[in-house]
Amino acid sequence: MILAKFKSLLWTDFFLYTIVDPRSLYRQIGKNDPKPFLLSFTVPAITSLAGILTQSLLSVQSSFFYTKITYGWILVFIFDSFLIIISAALMDMLAQLLGNKGNIREMISLINYSHLPRAFILPIVYIFVILQFAPVFMYVFFSTVLFIWSAFIAILGISEMHSLDTGKSLLIFIFPYLFTSVSFFFMIFLAVVSALSYLV
Amino acid sequence: MDRNRKILISILSMLVFTAVIAIVHISMNLNEQTAVTLSMKTPQFGAGVAIVRIEGPIGFSVDRSPLHLARGSEAVIKRLNELEKNSNIRAVIVRINSPGGTVAATQEIYNKLWKLRKKNIQLIASMGEIAASGGYYVASACNYIMANQGTITGSIGVIAAAPNLKGLFERFGIKMNVIKSGKFKDIMSSHRDMRDDERELLQQLIDLSYNRFLKDIALGRNMNESDIRPYADGRVMTGETALQCKLIDGIGTFEDSVYKAKELAGLASDAPVYEEEKSPIEEILFSMETLFYGRNILKEQFNMDDYYRLEYRLVP
């Protein structure tokens, strides 16, 4: 059964729509055939491995590299997945506050798939490593470009999910980043004030 | 649709292929494994030896620490106070690497050490590169003094110095208007010659401090003042000469001092040694202090306050 579904290549539609048509991606997730949730976690698995390999290409490695791509990769994958679940939860929370119906399971799947462009950092940077043409700069530059592409997929997916305009979808998308930034700012500010009050 | 799926499969295969190639590429360029040494400190318990370090010129901290961290002689006394309260400390090694310092600051450390000595805490002075004048004064409070063969020590004496800039003032036509309540109020002024009565007054002051120095050394070393006086003319000497003059008890390294401290305190050879350590937070605060602590270059180069100090200090 599973093998038959694998051979049908229907599962590739999630990845295909992620790249070519993000709105169709959500529609495909909504169909729930094949089930997208667990499959979506292959994306952070791929991107975490690609991230480790890309960063390793930028400098000379010791034999610790083998630990990084085995145990380290699992650690990064778990951490990335955790961040995705938290950010998806925050996005879903804001979507509900804006009067939409919550659907955390689909939101997690959507955010997972939206990370797929980040996997392309490896072949892109590898080309510049081989050419020895500013690989570090290109890594930073293309990381930014791929993040924007990834954000674009997520925003269009959220827009399709809740039938929202792009502005509100953007707001939902950036909410976790805003929330984290503001929280950290106040945490650091209060920590500094407390420390200085104690010392002075 | 099938064509698009196959294209996607190709893209994913390309990603996998790139990953494999990248792993091979990195493996071929692996550097030799660098040995990573992790220094793990195990907590120490029980009766042991503590270390106190006196480094640089001895003096009170003139400027208040912005972060309320003890500096100068106050930091040494603070450390000694902590050790005094710690019942595990049976001996203290006073590691000295100092050319001396101001009279009052040196005496404060001496008196504090003497208090510890009275409490039957064994004190061992370990002299480093230099332990002269006030550095030796502090060491004399200890039960046992150990120095290296090449340690510079001695310089028993008191000094006060101020430049006479009268000629310079006259050359530039600078005149000082001085209104004073007594004839000695502007003693050691740099714009005029020193009067005889002023010189006499300062000499008395110097002699008093010198005599106190001699008395304290004699007390600490359990010697007669008359035995010390021949060498207490400000002369510097090496550790070996100091041993011959009985100003120290033995020649040895810092490590030897640790063994000696354990021996005098009746501790086992593997008894813990409590090094003076700052917590990571204190290290951060100390490094932060340099950011807050504005330095006035002019003040450092020409600080008039320095000329009104009596010092037990080796002045080269």
C-alpha cells in the first residue's frame, strides 16, 4: 500500500507545488491525500542537512565533521522542527484572533513545505566554492534570497488557507518574529535594569 | 503532470547527489584532527592551603570602582578576610611580586597578615620576580619566607620624592600665589627650594616610618633590630644574598612554597590548594570596568598627588 503510493509519485506534488504554485500547495494539503503532515517533516530534515553541509564547505573541517552530519544533523533537525511548530502555533493563534478558523496541523505542514527552497543553498554555494568566487558572501546573499522565497511561499499558503489578502497573511507570517523580537528585547532590557539595580 | 513530477524527482535527486559529492569533497579536505583538551575542575573540599596574590605597586585604590569591585590593597584584605572566616584554611601562601608601595596600604596588609598568624594560620611568603621594600615588609609578617635565587628583594627603607621645578618656573615666568594657614602647608612644593625646617620635618617623618618598618620586620622575623639594621640601608639584594643575611628562610619555587605550607600546617601532600579565583561573572564585570573606567592620560603622566606620598618602595 505504502509502496504503491510511493510509486504513484503523488507525494511529489507537495514539493512540486511548493516550488511552482504555493496556493495549490495549500489546496493539496487540504485534500489530505496522500497525508501531508509526516511527509512535510522531510523538508526540515533535508534543509538541516543541507545547512550543515553548506557551512562545512566554507571552512576546513576536522574529523568532527562526521559527528556533525550524523548526530549533529539529528539535533539540528529536532531544533528546526521545534522552531517550526512554535512559529506555526503562533501564526495559527494570530489567525484565530483575526477571526479565522484555526488549523494547526495544516499550518505546520505548510510552514514545513515552505522551507524547501532553503535546501537549494547547498548546490548554489557549492558552485561558488568550486569556482572560489566569494563563497561566504554568496552564502549570506543566497540565504537571504532563499529566505524571502520561503516567506513568499508561506504567505501565499496562509492567504489561501484563510482566504485572506496578502497584507494580513504577511502580518500572520511575521508575527512569530515580531513576538520573539519584542519578548527578547524586554527580557534583555529588564535583565540589564535588574542587574544594574543590584550592582549600583 | 507526470513529466513535472519526474522533473521534481530529478531536482531532488540532484540535491541528494550534491550532498553526497559535498560529503566526499569535505572528507578529502579534512584537516588533521586537533586535540581538544577539556579542562574540568573538580570541586575541592576539606582542610587545605589558600593562595593570596600581591602583584604590582601596593596602594589603596584612589578612584572608586564603578562596579564596587575591590581593588589594590583593599582587594588583598578582602581576600584575607574571606580566608580568615574559612575554617578549612590551615595555611596561606602569600605570593608577592611587588616593588612595594605606600606606607599605609603596606601596613594594613601587614597587620591583617599578622592577625591571621596570631590565629595559628601558617603564612608562607613566596617571592616572585621582585619583593622589595613594601613587598618585603608584607612578607616579613609570614612564618616562613621563600624566594627564588634571582628574586630582587631587600630595599628596606622609606622614600618620599618631589621634583624641584623652580628653574623651569622661572624660565617660563610662572609665579605661584600661595595663601597658607601654616608654614608647612605647602611642604614639597615644586615651584621653590625646600627649606631646612621642612627637610627636617620630612626626615623625622621618614625616620618614624623607617623605624616602624624595622620594628615590624624584627617582630615578624623574630630577630633583633640591630641584626637587620646593617642591611636596612635601602640596598637591594638577590634571594641568595637575602638568605645569607637571614632576611628569608629558604630558596625555592612557588611549588616548593606549596609543599612547605602543607608541611608547616601538618596537611597531607595531596591536600587541596585553594587558588584565588574570580567567578565568570566577576571576570565579565572586571573587563567591563575598563569600559566605564575613563583614563586621564594627563593625570597619569603628571599627578601631583603622587609627590605627597611616603613609600616603602624600590625606586629604580
